Amino acid sequence: MNEPLPTGTVTLLLADVQGSTQLWNSQPAEMTAAIANLDQTLAEVVGIHRGVRPVEQGEGDSFVIAFNRASDAVACALALQRAPLAPLRLRIGLHTGEVQLRDENNYVGPAINRTARLRELAHGGQTLLSGTTSDLVADTLPDDLWLIDLGIHPLRDLPRPERVVQLCHHDLCNDFPPLRKREMPVTQHLPAELTSFVGRDAEMAEVRDLLARSRLVTLTGAGGVGKTRLAARVAASICNDYADGVCYVDLAPLTDPTLVPMTTARALGLPEEPGRSPEKSVLQFIGDRHMLMVLDNCEHLLDASAALANAALAGCPRLTVLTTSREPIGMNGEVTWRVPSLSLAEDAVLLFNDRARHAQPGFHTNDADARAIDEICRRLDGMPLAIELAAARVRALSPAEILAGLQDRFRLLTGGSRTAVRRQQTLRASVDWSHALLTEPERILFRRLGVFAGGFDVESCAKVVCDNDLEHHQVLDVLALLVDKSLVISESVNGLTRYRLLETIRQYAQEKLGESAEAIAVRDRHRDHFTSMAAGLDARVNTNMESLFDQAEIDIDNLRAAFAWSREGRETDRALHLVTSLQPYWLSRGRLKEGSAWLDLVLADAEAAGADVAPSAMARALADKAFLDNMRDAESFARAQRSLAIARDVDDPVLLAHSLTVCGRLAAWNAEIARPYLSEAENLIRAMGDRWRLCQLLYSQALSAMVGAGDLDVAVAAATEGRDLADEVGDRGYARGCRWCLAGVQWVRGDVAGAEARDRELMDEADAAHALIWQVNVRSGLSHVLAHSGRAAEGRTLALEALDGAADIGRYQEGVVYAALAFAALADGDVAAAAEASDTTRERFGAWPLVTTTAKPSAQVALARGDLASARRFAEEDLADARGWFTVQALSTRARVAMAEKKPGLAERDVQDALARAVETQAHLFVPDLLELLAGLTQDAGNHLEAARLFGAAHAVRERTGIVRFRVYDSDYAASVTASRNALGETEFGAAWDAGTVLSTDEAVAYARRGRGERKRPPMGWDSLTPTERDVVRLVSEGLGNKDIGDRLFISPRTVQTHLTHVYAKLGVGSRMRLAQEAVRRSVS
């Protein structure tokens, strides 16, 4: 009984004997024995390789074998080809597909048909695989087997062409004539794909779409970008769309334009006919045929290529022409499509790895290699030829060594395939080919464009390249020609046209510039132009500063080149002027490290060379260096003071105001130190009427008030004026700074919803402007806001987002963000994460003075971990540094520590002091916590009724403001509330709780402070009144009677009257009406 045939997805092997009819006629006896030997061999190898042979299928000397695994089929084919079967030579085809059974012993359908057509292409002794089978076995072949891709070929009577791959082994003949084909209407000699085709799926689809809509499409692009491979691949993929096939014509070897028609005729297989021109032969042959003609490499034969294409398209209505050229061929109706470089993230890296494995079969990569390969592909602009040449170097160099060698890429990237055309064998040869085709004006402009780094616009181009040899009116036309010739790329950036050279082309242009006598003059003009552009940033004459910052961002590589050229020429003053002019840009876009590094270099140049630097330039440089390093270098303030000392000796009020402002800004951590600097600067700036410097100063004043003095009112006044002024002059950076200060004030005052809204608006704006400093600061601030708003997890996420940017700004900024992360973790109840972030905060802060301006989490974290000794130490340190509203937070934390230490007296004193400072500074953010702390202390003392009222009052404040309790304190809170509820009973506790909830925030604070205020009061007058007496007077002025006043203050009407008697005596008034009038007049609160 026959073994059942495999079903589903199966690999089929179809084979027959080449020239069997002739062999039977010439060697009948030998053939009888040979066929018997073949049958015996088949019986053995089919079983060994787990195949199944449908014996009834096949005719004459052909046979079929089916396999469940493609690798078994390949092994069987190899065994058959190596077997001693002479004089028989087998033609074998392998294909994998979903099979269909005619009956239990026979296959039918597309899979076996495709396998049979594949076998038809083979010669005797040759084994051909379909692309599908090749892909299945390519990665698992034994070391002694390899595959050769023979390209895509049409199969007889089948609509879809097939990628054909030859199986090779050292024991076999591997060199065969071209594949056997039935006579086609047109010879289709598309270039054989000797290496795999990587990526380009989207590009192929776009070109196919263009060919479907246009009869003449030209693929343009720089040499080595892959025009030929793309054109050939597209043609192969659509050859069946053209009933009469594809004609491929390679014009690269030609130098004589008159040979273009003859070469085309030969590609069509047409003989030379006496008396008939090759062009006429071509047109007559094509006639009404439905064909695609590919004219490859037309750039050096543009006129001849255009003439042939024009005649063919006019005389052959069903012809479509696809051309490749480094510039358009220049015909009416021509659709040009620039072939882009490979995508860096995917295709370029895939190409490198594929070609590296081709050059070095054992090639594999680690993480460091992968990073080097990414950078190689980026530095080579994703250009396929350059990447292939670089990958070929893995035979002798590691990826890191190849990357290092790209400094001289024209020397490194040589040694391409000897079978490639000469201009594709080295990178230099490819670019030389394009350069040789340029006119003299084009060569002049081309080499001068090498001075630009990262691109340029027409205005910059004209300013830099023009002289007597290349006049202004010529530039645009010649530039357009270089774009057409694929040596310059034109692209739209922010709605404006910019131009650039691929880095490989740019290095070539720089070489040509260096060989000319004009290099110094061109580089000087480039430096002067971009130095002038930078000066415009510092002049602040434009009300749309963001657009100038955007332009600086786009041209940063040109600015770097200008700076480098100034240093190379030992022009230290010019270099200083350039780097300090860019100060607004360094700050706006968060490029603090780069700006500081430039200043380091040029200041070192000045010191090393003993350069005669103007004192004003040195003062400005020192001030700017100090400002940029403020978050990284604790010595920045000393450097700013050096700047100020020089500025005082120079008669330049603008410079003096700048140095004073920087000193004040860097001393913001201590308002007493900062105030004199900022005050003197303000007088100078207001006298000068310099609105931009005034908004900068006002931001510094707001910041100093906010973080140095903790004075919210002063911060609001300065930030509001600064914001409005910054909006007027168009300085979004300082407008953001002032709004950030205002958001911080809202947060501290307990308006968490308003603070969040303002911060989110700022965050969106900072992200859109790529303003790194504000991207970090706003996320850090918003993290605090969300921690107090019950969304600690989101706050932690924002802090984590800010860390990378903070690292770019400096260690102190990292500490600020880690502090925000620690507080958010405490709010989230994650003590372990809070501890880790807190430890990092302390490590980043070190001993910098700026630390005093930051809310620090260490004491609260230590308390949450039960380390009371550390909590006490950190709390005392924080309180010693604290000013203004920071004192409220520090006292609150120390009170918690004292409660944990079982020191209620110390705890109550700190809570009361904190409440007093909260009233004084309007730091309402901390009021709910302080009320709950006092309630806990009151409950511990046994006064459960008052505790319940305070708990109710705190709850009401939280409900009104949205301020939540950090989760690390929830358990202590719950225990205290439960204790009071149990002691009073549900009814009494509920009544007391409700009585507390009706109090406003001010009333709740007044109730908490009653009887516990400062005792050193005068005996008579308004200042002699106690807090409770003042509350009584206020309620009298509101028209309340003694019973209502008692209900509001939780005292009896008799006690109210006693307080009034004391008030009458202290104030010398005799009636309730007179007291109410005086209270209204004095606005008693």
C-alpha cells in the first residue's frame, strides 16, 4: 500500500532528465541500465530524506517527490545531483506551497504547476528553488551549501513571476548558461540580483503608481543611492502587466551619444539592417506592442536619451519608459521622482548587516557593534553604495573601526565588486563621475557649498558664495541645476525651502574647496554671516524671538562651523562675540552644556594665547558662563562676581546691568544677598528703558522672592509685571519663567486646580518650543501639584519624564526632579521608591547653596522609614535654611517628627508656629495637614470633642481645595479619627465633625490658633486683643448676636459677653454699635 501523500503546505521536488529523447535514440542499452539505476537511487534517497513519491504522477523519465520540510527536499535534491547517474543529468525544481489532491495518489493545482515551470528553467545538473523555498532554508543550510539569487523571472503561462535561486555545492557544477526560457516577444535582460534587495517597499509602490499614471518616469538621485536596483526591481515586479514584456537598456558603458539607439536595438534582440537606422528598427519593432522600456544611467547622454525616448513615446502609443539619471532628462511630460536614501532606523542597518554577512559569513554583532552600525549608516546618509562599501570592510575592521575611518571616507570606502562598473567600485569614483559632468559655474558653486554644515537657505547661500566669479543673480539658477543633478537636496523646513548636501557629497565639495585658492575667503564670509545672525538674537530687535530661536536651531551646525573657524584663525574676540550672542538661544532651548563648553574653549584660548581680549567681552563671557553653569558648578557665583568687577571698570551700563542681573539671579537662594544686585540692576535698566532686560530682571526678582525669601506677594507682583512685559517684547522664554513662578504661588496658596491648569498650558508650550529648561521645570512643578491633588502616580510619571532633560541641565536640576519624584512617591505611599529618590536627591545636591531654595524630602522619608534620629536631623537642617513659606513646610515636618518621638508639647508648638506662618505667607497648601496634626495632638490629650471639630474642619478644607493627604500618613490619621469616634460615640462625634465642616479656612485656622497665640501683647489698644477677642469683634461687625457668635466659635453666649467686656475695656468704647463701626473702619479680620 502506498504511503499517504503530505497535504497542506508541502515542498515539492519535480525533476526530469535533460535530453532524454536524444539519449534513448543514441544509447538505448545504456539508458535502460541508467533508468534502472535512477529508480534504485530514488527508492533509497526518498526514504532517507523523509519524502513521499506519488508513483503514478510524472511522465516518461520525470518524477515528483513531496516533503513536509523544505530542508529535507533540499537535502534530497543534493543527494540526487551527487549520485552516480551518468549519463543522466537531472533538472530539478523545488517550490513550497499549499497543495491540492486530485485523488489519493496525485497532486494538482497552482503549487505543482509552479514547480513544473521552475524545473523548465533549469539545465541538466542544475537545481532551482523558488523564492519561498529559498527563504525557508536560507538560515539553516549546512556550511557546504550556498544559494545564488538569479533574479525574478516570468514562468510560462503563470501570471506572477518568480524569484529564482540556484542551489550550489562544491561537488556540483555551479556555472550554467542563462536560464532556459520559451521564446519571449522581447528579451528581458534585467540585471541579475547577485545580492538580496533590502527594503524599499514604500518606494516601489510609489514608483509603480507613477508608472501606472505616466508614460515617462525618471528616477533621479545621487550616485550610489540605488536608482538602478530600484528601477530593475520595479520592472521585474510589473513585467507581467506588459503583454510584450520589459526591455532593459544599460547606457552606463557608452560615451558616444550616437550609440544610444543601437544599444537599445541590441537590447531588443534586433539585428543590424543595411539601409535602416537603429532608431527606425526600434520604433518599428515596438510599434503597438505593450511594453516597458528601462533606460538606465542617462545622465551623461541626456540629449540622446531624451531624443530616443521622445521618438519612441510619440511613435509607440502603448510604450512606457522608465529612466534613471542623476538629473532629469528634460522632456515634456517627464515625471521626476528623487530616490531617497534608505531609512536609517530600518533599511540602512538591514543593508549593512546583510552585506557584512555576505562579506564575512560569520559576522555577528553585539550592542556596541549595533550602535556603531547605526552611526555608520547615519554618517553615510543611508546611501546604499556607501553602506555596501563600508560593510565590505568587516573582513578586516570592526564596526567601531569602520566608524572611526569615516573621517576619511573616500580612502576607506574603496574595493567594491570588480564586476561593478568602474564608477561604482569606489565612493570617490561615483562622485567624480557627477563632478566631471558639471559646467564651470556649477563647479564653483558646488565647492563653495561645502562650507555649509547641516544645510542652508537661498539668502545664506547668496551672502556666502557670491563674488566676481559667481554673481548674485546667478546663484538661484546654478543652485537649481545642482539640485537637478542630484548633488544638492532641496527640502521644505517649516514651510521654507532649504538645501543641503549629503555628508559624503559635502566632504567631496570641501576637498575641492580646499584645493582652490578661495577657501579662506569663503569660510570668512560664512563665519561673518552666521556671526551676524547670532548677533540678532542678542539685539532683541524682533518681537518674535521664537522664530529666531527656531532659525538658530536649524542652523546650529553652521554656527558650530563658524565658531570653529574663528578659533582656528585665533580670532578670540570674534569667537567670544558669537558664543555670548547665542546666550538667549542656549537658555531658551536648554543647550546649557554646549554653550558652556564653547565658553570653556574660547576662554582657554584667551588664556593660553595671551590674546588681547576686550574687557567688556571678557566680562560678558564670564557672566554668561556663570549663568549657564548655575545648575552644575557651585563656583558660578564667584565667576559672576568677577564679571561684575570688570563691568564696573567699563563705562557700559548695559554690560553692568547684565552682570548685576546675573549676580542677583545666581544669589536667588538668599534674598538678602540677591536684593542689592537686583535693585541696582533695576535702577539702571529702568533708566535705560530696556524692556527686554527689565523682563529678565523681573523674572529674577520673582524667582528670588519665591524661592529665596518665600515671599509670595512680592513674587506675584514681579512675575505679573515680568510676564506682561515679556509678552509685549515677544520673549516667550521669560514669559514662561514668570508664569511658572505664578503657578508655583498658586500651588503654595492651595489653588492646586489653578496651578495644574497653568502648568499644563506651560508644559504644552514648552514642548512645542523644545524649551528644555521649562520642559523640565514645569514637569517637576506639576509633579508636586499632582502629588497634592490625589494623582501621585501621574506626578511620578512626569518626574521620570523630566530626568533625562534634567541631566542635560545639571546635577542640581537633577536633584530638584528627584525631590519631586520622592514627594510624589510619598504621596503614593511607596516608601521604598521615595527613599531611593531621596537618597539620589541628597547625592545630587551636595552642599550647594541653591539647596536652600528647594523643598527637600529627606526628613519625611526618614520618618516614613521609622528612622527618627535621621528625621530629626534633616528636619532641623531644613528649618535652619527655610524662609517664608518654606518655613511652614519645615515646621509641619518637624511637628510630625516630634509626634513620632512622643513629644506633644514640641509638636504643638511647631504646629502653632506653622499655622501662624501659613496665615502670614498665605501658604494654604499646608493648612489641612496642620489642622489634622493639631487634631491628632488634641485627641492624644483626651479632648476628643475639639479633635473631632478640627478633623471636620480639615476635611472641609480638603473638599473645597482638592488638596489630599499623602498616603504615608493615612494610617495615623485613621487611627486618630477612630479613637475620637469611639470615645465620643457616633452621634456626638458626627455633630462635632459637622460643626467643623461649616468653618471657612480662615475660621478653621483661627479656631485652631485660639488661646495659643503670641502672649507678648500691649495692655491696651487694638494690638492688645487676643485672637479669640478679635474673632468676637469681627463677628459683631457682621451683625451677629451673642448666641450666633457662640455657635460659630464653639463657646457659650456668657463667654462671648465676657470677651466683649474685656474688649470694651481695652479699646475704651462703650457700646456694641461703636465697636462694630470701629471694626469695619479698621477692617478687622
